[in-house]
Amino acid sequence: MEILLCFLMVSLLTLVSSIFLKKFKNSKFNLPPSPSSLPIIGNLHHLSGLPHRCFHNLSLRYGPVMLLRLGFVPVVVISSSEAAEAVLRTHDLECCSRPKTVGTGKLSYGFKDISFSPYGAYWREMRKIAVIELLSLKKVQSFRYIREEEVDFVVKKVTESALTQSPVDLSKTFFSLTASIICRVALGQNFHVDGFVIDQERIEELVTDGAVALGTFTFSDFFPGGSGRFLDWLFQRNKKINRAFKELDAFYQHVIDDHLKPEGRKNKDIVSLLLDMIDKEDADSFKPSMDNLKAIVMDVFLAGIDTSSITMIWAMTELVRNPRVLKKAQENIRTTLGAKRERITEDDLGKVEYLNLIIKETFRLHPPLPFIVPRETMSHIKINGYDIPPKTQIQVNVWTIGRDPKRWTDPEDFIPERFANSSVDFRGQHFELLPFGSGRRMCPAMPMGAATVELGLMNLLYFFDWGLPDGMKIGDIDMEEYGTLSIVKKVPLQLVPLRRYGCGVQKV
């Protein structure tokens, strides 16, 4: 019986696919160039391995504005800074909605968050809450003491390893740092005190499972309608997504229940602020629901932990692979801040220009999200002379843009000096460097993430020298990537720290 149903579904999909492809072929639009496609699956057969690399290779042949048909879903891939500017600045309003996928819909409680909700009045209200109430510059600065305390804790832990000259797993160290900061800032939960609702190992599992679920594609994503849902049911494609949602929802509920206790809101973390908004009786203001609260927490929890730790891991990886750059960075930091500092704080951010160049170069080569969160056109637009119809998904490949030989000399090499005397920054105004996106859908947590990355790297480069474990050479460092939405270093980075004391004299 199941075989017969599958046959009928495939036959139906073939018929619909033929109609769909014929409609596109007969279109009067000047559509972007596209690889040859197959019935039903379109260009899905071109995707093998990591999507950003697949799209990159296809763009080398079909150009910076390329049309793919993933099942029945038209997707335009943007691979140049000029085309990205046309999408994110010129046509920002016309293409600032979001495509709906099963994974993002489930984990965002039916698109009730900020990152994945479609453009409209609801999203504008949620964005306003994020920008004004939760992640304003004043609010980010109020959490400064948390970032400083957590970085101090990391320095103490690394010092213990430096005393024995034992390797440190920096992948785990940076994840622990960003997880600790986000859990205190967003959830009011402190790893270092008794009563935390879940341990760090479980936090890492939750973040990993959540990221995988957000990046998991189902048949329904490519074949909307009953046929896609039937195939998802038949092959249990939603199982992983539902499991991740259930575990994350239970965690969020633990945190909320903790805040609902009489002493639960003594700190003004993000959950506390949202609960205060729910309790308000002001009829004129937008009142979030519990699902709104959990959806916003999902945005902060999953994106906030992952992206900052990924950036610091890749930065340290590139530094140890480039001893000249590492030595210059440490000399610059120690000369600028002085040799006898006992503590580095956020008062020191922005003082070390060369470190800022290193961070920019890391964002260029290793954007934590190789694609900006996908957009969807709400009306007809033109990009580089090509027609882009409504309801077309837009993927901006910032990984490819960062390697464009027309924009960058020696694009595969790690050269922070390329940003010296350059106005190019990562804050959304320069389309050759877009780690946080741009326009209306730009990441509102950029100030928090940038502060965490700079403070974390500055401390570890100031207080420690770094070497490879015994028997390991620079050429042995594995650079393989892994991930779905975010791209991490597959093999953890392990380095040996040497503690420095006053005037650059080593004592271990």
C-alpha cells in the first residue's frame, strides 16, 4: 500500500513539476542564468557537501546572480557585493520578508521570533522590542560587567593549564565563554553558582541540536502542499526537529519557572524584561505572549552563543597558522595597553587597531553564517538587469563575497593589513563584508557579539603566548568546516598557553 501511495505521489509531483518548469520557461521575464534542472527535484542534484561551497562553485560558472530551482522553490543566489547592495539597500523593503520552512517555524513557535518572522506589523513590533528594550546600546553596556567577569574566569582557567603547559581546547573554551555570557544576560542563569538548571555539556548539546534543526530541510520545504507533508510523514523527516524543539522548550520553561519565583527577577536579564512586559497593564503597548518570549529567547540563545564562539575559534586558528600576524598582534596589544596590566576591561576596546583588523579579516574569511538568513521577495524587483519575481527566496553568499578576487587581493590568504587605512567595516554599510547582514533584517545583537569577540581575544592574546601541542606543525592544523546554518571548525582547536608576567617575561 505504501509503495502504491509513493508511486501516486511521485506521479503527481512529476505533473506539477512539468507545469512549474514550463511556466518558468515561457516566462517573459529576463531570469538569471541557471544550471540545467531535472523534473521534480530541479537543481537539488547539484547540492552535495556544504551548501556555501556548492553555491560558490556554481556561481563561478553562472555568475553573481544565479537562479536555482530547489524542488518547486525558486532561489536566487547572490555572490557579489554589487548584487548584495542591490538586494540589501536598493530593494531592502521589497525583499525583507522570510521564507517559511518547517524547522524555523517549529523552533520559533510559529514564526513569533525576530529572525524568522515574515515582514509586517508583527515583525516591526518585535524588532522594536529588541532594539529599544532588549539590545539597545545602553542595555548592552549595562551587561558589561558580565562579559568582563566571564572573560576573567576564562583567563584564570587558562592560567591553570599554562602552569603545567598542557593543551587547552579553545573550541570548548570559547563556547563556554559565550554560553556563560548569554545564559547570564538572557536567562539570568549563572554556571558558576549552585542551582543552575542545566550543565554546560547539556547547553552545548542543546545549541548544536537547535542549529541542526534550524538547518534541516524537509520535503515540505521544497515541495509545498500535501505531497511534501506526506513524504515528511512517510520518511519521518520532522523527527529530529520535533525532538530538538521539545528539549529546547523544556529548557526555556525551566528558566521561566525560575523567574516566576518570588526572588526570580532580581537581575534584569532579557527574560525578566520580557516577563515585565507581559505583566504590564498598558493597553496601548504591544504585549508579548509566553510563546513570543520563548521565540525571542530562541533567537538570542542559539544565535548568540554560536556565532561569537565560532568567530573567536577561527581567529585563533588563523593566528597560530600565521606566526607573523600572531606576534605582531601580541606586540601591538601589549605596547598599547602596557606590559604590567592585571586585568583587561571594556574600557580598552577600540584601542588596539591591529586587533580590529584581525577581527575584520576573520569575518571576511570565516563568516559564522556563510549565508545571510534567507530573504523572500514580496514584489517584482530587478537585480543586475535580471527579473526576480515575487515569492522568490534570496540567498546572499557572504562566504563567496569575502573571496571575490575583484574585491580582494590574494583572497584566500589571511592578511589583516588589507583593512589598514580602509573604511570597510562589518556594521552593514559595506557590502563586501557582511557577517551581520544589512538593512532592515540586520542582526540586532551585533554590538553584543562584537564586544564579546574583541574582549575575549584581547585577553587571551595579552596574557598568554600560544604554541602547538608537542609533535604538531602548522601544516597539521585541520581547517575542515562543518555545520548547517552556522559553519564551525570541525576538529577542535587545541593550543598550549604560556602565561606572561610583567614586561613580557615568561614564568610557567
